[in-house]
Amino acid sequence: MARRRGSEDHLSSRASNEEIAKLFTDAEVSVIEDAGHLLPFEQPQELTVAILQWFVRKKIELILKSQGARCETLARQREVNAQMHLPKNQ
């Protein structure tokens, strides 16, 4: 989860955003400068960049987790094959 707030936001404090973020796994809070509470209207480009960067980071994390799981599965399969004296899968 990504929480974005403007540096001049007087309706939603950084502390309240951080409290909300604590309720979620891997949540992050960031501040967009020179904006108040209406980020999409006040800093649309900066908000879009921040959201896209978050999506890219999450996609990379998913890919790495997927590759890690695949490597663990292959390692377990090799262990079982070795115990059963079967040829290694490559």
C-alpha cells in the first residue's frame, strides 16, 4: 500500500498516514512537495510518477519472489532425486 500526502496538507498529517500504513504489510508513506490535500489537482505529474514507481517496485518484488520460490522448488526436487538416486533435473 502506498500513502501519498502533500507537504502542505493540513487535513491529513504525516503521523495519521503513518498510523494507517502500520495496519498494512509493506506499506509506505511519502510526501509530495508543494501540495496540499488535493494531490491529483495540485501536483498531478509528481503523483503519477510516485504511483508508477511504486508499481514498478512491487512488480520487481513479485518477480524476485517468484524466481526465489522456483529456485527453492528446484533445490528441493534435487534433494529428493538425490535421496532416491535419480538423475538431477536441470
